Amino acid sequence: MSERAVDVYEKAGRFDYAARVAKEAGMSERAVDVYEKAGEFDYAARVAKEAGMSERAKALRKLEKMLR
């Protein structure tokens, strides 16, 4: 059910809701993907770090700094 909600929010362009639902449902990797699609690299890095994806979090932080 949560995956469907994420899909619906994502298709509607509501990436913030999609990522939040994914994170709350324990789909951290999906949440990171959604935040990346939205260009929200800071949030993506935070979720990645919280989920133990330290290398991905570092890469996202680096990308965010390059785009500033």
C-alpha cells in the first residue's frame, strides 16, 4: 500500500510527500531516490546517512556542494 502511495505522489509531482511516505514505510533507498529526482540532495543525503548508506550520503553532499 505504501509503495502505491509513493508512486501516486511521485506521479503527481509531490516528491516531498512521496519521499516522506517512503521513509516512514522503511523504504529509505526509495526515499533517497525520490529526493534525488526532486533535486533535494540535502534531504537525500540525510536519509541516506540515517539509513547507513554513508558512501551514498557523502556523494550526495558532494553533489549538493557542487551545485551551490
